[in-house]
Amino acid sequence: MASDRKQQQRAAWGGIAGTLVVAAAYSAPAAAFDILLDFSLDTSGFFADAGKRSVVDAAASFFERYILDDLLAIDSSGSNHFNASFTNPSDGSTDTISDFDVAADTIKVFVGARALSGSTLASAGPGGYGVSGSSTFVTNAITRGETLDESGVRGPDAYDFAPWGGSISFNSAYNSWYVDTDPSTDETFSGKSDLYSVALHELGHVLGIGIADSWDNKIDNLGRFFGYSSVDVYGGRVPLTGDGGHWANGTMSKVYGTNVDQEAAMDPSITVGTRKRFTTLDMAGLKDIGWEVKPVSAQ
């Protein structure tokens, strides 16, 4: 039986200060990489609103557009068992799904809402697992066909990341969500926190920013991130928050594929009434974790 070093870590995002802008307008094509959103555990009814579901789906489509990894399927059968564990998005408990399956090139994300403390807008992270069976099944289920470290599996020297998925919980007690059913365009709004921006940020955590072993392995003793792509974009080692889970508050970059300056999506806060898009630095962070990211030219 093998188990994940970090079953489910949740990186909360306080919604008090920051800036988020939307992803560039596009019609998402059929993507090789798929983020399968599962709202079935949303017992709060937060996502009974189809508009809210469409906003989170739009955020997932952004990553589907730019992530190019090929992931092996996880197929539990016979003596091969993969048990997925994750934080239930509606009550905060740890759930386990026995004999869990997920299709090739797909991660599954359970989405819901519950009352979160203080100014926290949402909480998310990749899931954990327990796996047993043939050595080939175990290796393929853990790595999803990627080489995660020098041993071929994963560990303290990991340089890649390939989760089965995870979960996101939005703050159901927060009453000032801005729900833009067409986040392909920028709009002016005030007094509300942008659901699309928060969904992008939390999916960034599910994909390992601030949480993956291959992120942790690139933090120096001064709390700076030294992933090659991030250093290249930032012009040096990137300051992080004290817990290492985000870029330092106020870290600036360019909206991905543009020359537009913006506070990075993966810093710890967002200003009410603004929208954040993923920036070049945020995408570099994904590359440094091990994701294959489609390059784009600034427009």
C-alpha cells in the first residue's frame, strides 16, 4: 500500500486585496487535457445556479486550452485498487472513493461550497490516494505515465506532478460573489469578488501550485522560488508568502499572452471589484512543477 505524502492540502485565498482579470476570449475546442468538474457533493446548493457552474467550467477551460500533458488512465479492476481521498467540498471532512477510476488525459475535481472562516473566499488542493495491485498498475496510477523523480515514481526529489484530481470549496457564507456567465470579456463591477478569478486561482492549487512536491523542492532557505521558468520570467528568484503556498502579495507579471501588467493570479489575495487572469509568471510556475504548457506570443 502506497500513500500520498500530502493527502489533501487546502490553500485558502483571502478575498481582501488583489486584482484578477479574465482569460482571453475564445471558444474552447475539444481538449486533449480535460478537467472533469463534479458538483455532485454540493449539498449546500451553492452550485444549483447554472451560471455559477458555467463560471467554474470556463476557468477549467482556460487550463484545458494550455496544458498539453498526456496522462494515463487509472482503471481499478480485479486485484488492482486505487482509492482516492480528498476534502469533501461541502463539509470539510475527508472522503475516500474506493476503486476510483479516471480517464486518460483527465483530472477530476469535486466542487462545492461551505461556510469558510474570515475573509477566505475558497479552499482547494489536489487529492491523496491509497493504491495496491501489480507493480505496473501501482506505478502507472501514481505517476499517470509521467516520470515524477529520478526513481521514476515520486518523493522528496520530485520534479513533475500528475494528480488524479482534487477538490475546491467556495465560501457559501460570502454573499458578494460576482457571477459573470461570459468571462471572456472584461466588465466593470464593484463591491463583489469575482467567482471566475477565484476559480482560476483554486484550480491552480489543484494543479499543484504551492502544494506539489515539485513546488516545495524549488523553495530556497530564504523562502524564494527558484524554478527555472519562473526565475526567467521574474528576473530572479520569486518571493513567496511565509508558508510557501503563494507568490508574495503584490507580485506583478503580465497577463499570459499579452503585455498587460497585472498582479499575479497566484498571490494570496484579490481586490473586491476586480478580475485576475493567469499571468506569465503563474504559467511559469505550472511549468516548473512539471506541466507541459502551450507557449503563446504576447499580443
